[in-house]
Amino acid sequence: MKRYSKHGLAGCVDRKLIRATGSPMSIYAADQAEFEDDPEFPWAVVCETHGIILRAETLRLARSHMSRPEWCEECSHQLDQS
């Protein structure tokens, strides 16, 4: 597997600021970032502001979750208010 380290963070594949919430979201290769091992869900989407982690089966699905952060309760609340 390719080694990821965007922004100098082990396992970081991508990071972006979600304009609607102001929260940075990141995608990690979970094993490289030393998240709990789960071979069925090798990707982790992280709301960096609230510390919420969502695991994904594919990188494509992780990217989709990163752009729509309804899975983070706090971000979802902010989206409802805007």
C-alpha cells in the first residue's frame, strides 16, 4: 500500500476545511495513522475540530463522507442552523 503523510501527518491522505462548518476534515489510511485495526474499514475520516472518527470501506467513500460531514453530530448541528 502507498505510504501517506500529507501535512507531515502519518497516514494523512487529504485534509480540507469545510466552509459550511469551519471544521477541518481529514482522511487517513487507518493502519498508517495507528487507528484501531479494522481490515474491513481501512480508511478513517476525522473531524479534526470535534475528534469524531468515521471509518470507511473505500477511499472513494471516505472522500464522499469528508465533503458531507453530517456524520459528526456537532457539524450536523451547525449545518442545520445555516
